[in-house]
Amino acid sequence: MSYMYFREEKVDVAVVETGIGGRLDATNIVDSLVSVITSVGYDHCEILGSTLNEIAFEKSGIIKPGRPVVLGSELPRDYLSVIARNKNAKVYSADGTSNFQEAHNNILKKIVHVLSTECRFNVPAAAIKHATACRQKCRMEYVDKKMIKDALGCRGSVCNVILDAGHNKSALVLRCEKYRNQL
């Protein structure tokens, strides 16, 4: 349905996220201009494999022959780079950082760079500025205690609340590191 919607809306670029993996994912029917692998962690191991390289292999299934791929920093980059080279896919690496939002902004900027240089899309600077200023809700989001008290009408103490839609060990570790001094 999403593909029909994209066609009806005549979008220039659609961002299509895979489901559980890449190699056997239904989204693999898309002839993508750029593939992106943001991270590889230990999730869905019963399907994708028990090692990072096994999981990376499954995720690498989205890499298209002769098309660029952007790699995040939290993954076996050397292993994925070999797979990409075997598919004649140029590798672009996004800089890593311990800050979740910065890391994703670095990936976004690298994708825009690839779209601009490899695919000849003109992405306005204002659009990039807006996109990197946006913050995903429920992603490493610390909820202010006053806001909780106001919302619940509480007068007593309120526990710390951190919303994170991340669902694997690496997301949990990153969250703990980020908020260690605030808890």
C-alpha cells in the first residue's frame, strides 16, 4: 500500500525501511537509489543469526549491485564493506558518536550527500537543516519530572522516565550511558 501511495503522491524520494532483515525482506523488491544500514545489533537472532556478521549478512541483502550504500558506525563495517565491494557498491561511512541524535543526523547528512553527488538530487540546505533539527519522539527522550507531575496532577515525588523505542541491547547500553548522570 505504501508503494501505491508514493506513486499517487508522485514522491521524488521515498524512504523505505526494511522489516526484520534485508535479504529476505519484502521491501527488497524496491530498486533503491541508495541503501542504508544504520546499525547491526543482537535482535531477531532466531531468524537473522547469532553473530554480528551473520546478522550483518542478512541486513546486507538490501545492498544493490552498482548502487551506493551508507553505513552507520555501530556495525561490522569491514565485513559489510567487503560484501558491498563484491556487489560493486560504493561505500559511504557515517561518523559515529555516542549521542544517538547526532549519530542519526550524521547518517542523514551522508545520505543527502550521496543523493546529491551520486544521484544528482538537489536537496535544499533548508530541508537538511530542518531534518537534522527534528527529534524523533520516544527515541532516547528524557521526560521532565515537572511535566509528569503537571500531567498527572501529582504533588509527591515522581520517578525518572526515559522513553526509548529501541529494542535491543545496543540501544539499552546507549540509553544508560547517556542518562547515567541524570538518574
